[in-house]
Amino acid sequence: MQLSANRILIERLVRESVYRQLGRSLPSKPEAPNPLVINVSARHCHLTQEAVEILFGSGHQLTPMKWLYQEGQFAAEESVTIIGPRSRVISNLRILGPCRDFNQVELAYTDARALGFDIPVRQSGDIAGTPGCMLMGPNGYFQMSNGVIRAAIHVHMSPEDAAFYEVKDKDFMKLRVHGPCGVTFDRLFVRVKPEFKLEVHLDTDEGNACGLGADSFCELLKS
């Protein structure tokens, strides 16, 4: 699910119209350099090239199916089956590319409980001491000794965005989601890189809990 800043723009246009009718000027407020995009990430995995070849055959390369919001990232045509404790399985676990130098499975709590996992909330790449699992592909099985996590809610941003919001890499912010089931997420982890576009990642449980929709009004706030 992808949410844009359309609602923010519409609300600003309405405010401007009201102020014009009153013969007043809209109070000046710095404009964000880039629109805020909210994406809900369904369960998926990141794999090394070695794991891909074990699962799909020697020399196999991931095939982009859908390009994601961050430059160079894609959902691959390839998917795998994850086998959890007591042989519970979820099929069609999508692989996101390109390949990485570590293996990681990202699940929502609902997924984890269905599989029989007890997983921690972690930042991507922080997989020490996390549960492992078995993945099954058309060419065989791949055993992960660790790497099954619930990804912590986070925001990608460029240095320009970070300067506007007055935060730095690895800070925490708040994400306020307005609406009938509105909530404020208090520990939104900040990731800053020059190549990043402004984007928040939630998982399906978080998105469903706050009734996130295409017209939801969301705000980034300093902690």
C-alpha cells in the first residue's frame, strides 16, 4: 500500500481558499522538501546470492517483478515457502532484491504466531540471537540459523529531509496517523542516506491497527 501527500495538498488548498475569502493571508510555514510516502510492507525476505542458488539452482538471478519506491529495490518474481516450528508453513513468501550479504525474513506478529515463532522487533540487519527457519524453493531447502524478525517501524530520508525535520541518522521520530482509529507511533527509527526518498515502512499489523488508507492524513513529528 502506498500513501502520498495528496490529502495534505488538498487541505492546504482548502485553507488557502478560506483565508482568501476572509481577505487574509495564509500564515507562512516552511514547506517540506519532499512528499511523505507511507508504505505497508507485507511479509518478505532478503537473501544472499548463495541462498538464491540453493533454492532456485546454480547461477539463478532474481527477476524484478515490481520496482519499489526506493531506487534500485524490487519485489522479485521468485518466492519461497517458509517452514516454521512444528512444520507450520506459509507459501509465497516474496523475495525482495537485489541480493544482500545476509539472509533475513520479515514477518508481522500475526504471521509469526501462525508459524509458531516468537520473534523480536529489530532493525534490518540486526539479526544476532534471532530465530532461524527453513526455506523451501523449487530446487531445494535452505536452512537459516537466524534472521527471522519483525522489522521495527522506520523512515527513510535524505539529508535534505533530515535537515527539514531536524533529525539525524538513527534518531527516533513520531508518526501520527489521523482518523477513526488514529494512533501515534512513538519509536519511528530514522535512516538517512543521500539516495533515500522520504518513505515510512510499517508492517501489515501496524497498518491494519490504525486503519491506514489511501486518504489517511499522516504527520512526521520530532520525538
